Amino acid sequence: MREPQGAGNGKAGQSPIGPQRSGGERSEPERSEGPMGAAPEAGEPGRSAPDPEVSEKPRRRTFTAEYKRRIVREGAQCTRPGQLGELMRREGLYSSHLTEWRRQFERGGADGLAPKKRGRKAKPVNPDDKRVAQLEREKRRLEARLAQAELIIDIQKKVSQMLGIPLKTLDDDGSDS
């Protein structure tokens, strides 16, 4: 009968757990070494170093309605545990994306998944607004001219009083006296 490995058979370098390794020895290559984890060389064809520059303002991701529809359909087909998480990781999505897209689909069907314009909604254009604005500008202009005319009349009255020149006044019936 054979004894299990490391069960006191006296082999050097072995313990009940398995073969012992020295501190610097590893069973798999370091991440920065080897063909899979090697840093790309500048002269290697087909590989380029990642761009270290970060954009000034990050861009918001946008998704087409067809893409959203496809993900919602695939998400509905996920039945096994972990299958939905696998889909989300593969597509680089958050669960909130799927939740929101499901709500949009329930509310508006396929059309509910179409991208919406962000920001404030434009006010409906009233055809009378242009005419009202024009009349208000004209009213302000005429009020300014009236104030100027009243100022000139007041000055004329004061000058005529200082010089002793009588001014003609209008009677109640609109005729000169």
C-alpha cells in the first residue's frame, strides 16, 4: 500500500500540504513578464503603448435604441445564476443601465428606448411673441421721445417766464386765446 504524498515518507522538500517552494520561486510568471502580461515594446508591430494623456472632459457614453433593445432582450433570456452579471461585465454596463432601459421599454415600447435630448426643453414658439416684442420696443422708444418733449416744453416755459414773454394757452374748447 502506498502512503499519500508528504505523509511522513521522508522525502526532502515536501510537507503534508505539498512541495515547498523557496521565497523567490513562483509557479506562474509575474504579470509584467511573459507573453500575456508583457509590456508592449515600441518596435513591436501591431502593438502600441496606451495614450497616457487624459481628455479634458470625459465624454458621456451614448447607446442606440437598437443596442438597448438587444441588451434588454438578452437580459430577459438570462435564467441561470450569474448569467446576467456575465452579460453586464461583457458589455461594460451597470445594473442601473439595464433597470432604466427596462423601465423605458415598459413605458414606451421600442420607441421608449430612443435617446432623448438632454437639457431644458425648448419653449413652444408663440407666433404673437414676435409682434408683442416689436410693439414693446416701439412703446419704449415713444415713451423716451415723450419724456424728451416734455423736458423741452418745461425748459421753454421757464425761459419765457424769465424773459417775460407770454405764452399762448389753449382754452378748454381747443382754440387759441
